[in-house]
Amino acid sequence: MSTRTTGLISGGVALAMLGAAYAAVPLYRMFCAATGWDGTPRRADESALPKQAAAQTVTVRFDANTGPGMVWNFKPAQVTQTIHVGQKSLAFFRASNPTDQATSGQAVFNVSPDTVGRYFTKIQCFCFNEQTLGPHQSADMPVVYFIDPAYLTDKEAAKVKEITLSYTFYPMKPGAVKTEAVAAARSRATARIEG
């Protein structure tokens, strides 16, 4: 094999590795959202809602935080909700911008313990999109969710009687794209909840 061929193959491999590294974060996020891996809640529309809720209940605890540089005040409107497995539920978080300028943020979320992430399903959530608050504006931000009844047939998950849904808001420039900070924020939120 000639030096030129070896160089072309090496360059092609390097470009392929660079492309794989670039695609890894969005592909990982898509995989987590689809499977509930790493405590990531699943997304679904109303049609996925079970026809009937189970008799068993679970308590959902809500946690709210702001990341470095985020000036908003952010907290859950309720600390806990006790719901039936399979029941459509609505919770609110309240965000306030105390500054004289409009600011934007994106919420990163996590469910703890990780074993129940695949069963925690969101129908609607403020975290799906970047949020903007005007000067001194406040907003109630909803999340509509349910716990998939398959949770009851998973021996490990069924042992869990309290689930924590945690959000951390990070500052965003309008139109900016989230990066690897999402995965790092999820890890910190899980460590804080479990620690």
C-alpha cells in the first residue's frame, strides 16, 4: 500500500471519528428520551395515556434549581403529588425574572432513581422548549405527565414508592443550542438528589 493511500485512509478514519463524536451527544439524548435510560423521562402524546389508572399510588417529589449564571427564581408550586400509576397529572413550576432585562433559559430535567426513568412519561413540559421571561415577569410553567403502568411489572422499579422529578434552568442566549452541559447537569442533579 502506498503512503498516499495510507494517508487517505487515515484521514477518512479521522473524519469519521470526528463525525461520530459530533453526533454522539444528540444521538445519546434521543436514545435516552426514547428509552428512559439514565433517568430521562420519556415523551409521548395523549394517545399513549392508559385507558384506566391502576389502584397503586406513587409519590412524585418536585425539585427546582438554577445553574451558574441563571438569575431567575425558580421553584415548584407543589412539593409533592401522590398519584395513581397511569393517571394523567399536572404540576406547575414558577419562574420569575427579577432583572430589568428579558432573559432566556432552558430547563434540564432528570428523574431519580434511574430505574423509574423509563416509566415516567411527559405529555407536555416547559422543558421541551427554551423559555423567555421579560423584565420582572413571572410565569407558571406546566408539566403534564403519567407513570406508565409497566412500572408495576418491573421488580426493581415497583419497589420505588417516591420518585423525584428535578429541573435545573440554565441561561441561554436566544436561539442557542444546548451542548454537553446537559449530560453534566443531569449527573449533578442525580448526585444531589441521591446524595
